[in-house]
Amino acid sequence: MRTSTRRFVTMLGSLAFVAALSLSAFAQAPASQAPAAQAAASPAPAAQAQKSETAKGELKSVDTDKMTLTLASGETFQFTSSTKVSGAQGGVAGLASMSGREVTINYATKGADRVATAITVAAEKK
């Protein structure tokens, strides 16, 4: 009788452990692995987050440490290693020496952040 009780308690403990492990793994799963019901319930915000917009203005400064650039108007944009830059030597780092130049920034709004997807530097005025 003792052996069967011990096995039963051990089995219940193992089951409780597996259940707790499964729940903690589910709670830590990123949103991309969430159940399909959640994904189907919120397609509109995801579409809005990827909407591409454009801004034009005079480049004021580039902070390569914070990965941001600021226009003379005060607008600030983040950039990533995949941000495409045309009209500047050395990519985004090359923009640091182009303060005062006219730029066009294509960006996507992600939450409160504006992340540049492409930056085009206008030709220098003569």
C-alpha cells in the first residue's frame, strides 16, 4: 500500500511540475508565437505599425551611439543597420558630416518611435 501511494504522489508531483513548466513557457512566448485567436483579433494595429511615411527637412545632427538623427525642425528618427542611405559615403555614419543638407526620410512608425527605412541626401546646392 505504501509503494502505490508513493508512486501516486510522485506521479502527481511530476504532473504538477510539467504543468507549471508549460505555463511559464507559454507566458514567456513572444507575441509572434501567440495563439491564432490573438493574431486574428488585432490585424489593424499591425498594419498601422508598418505604414511607411516620408519626412523632408534639413539635417541637424546624427548620433551614431544612440542611432538617431534629428532634423532642423526638431523631428527625431531612429535608424538601424538595415537603413538604406543614398547620397552619402559610408552609410548612416557618413551623414554625421552632412549637417545642413536636405534629406528625405522614409520611415515606419512603431509605437512612439519613428524608424528610418531609407534616407536620401539631396545633392549639394551650388
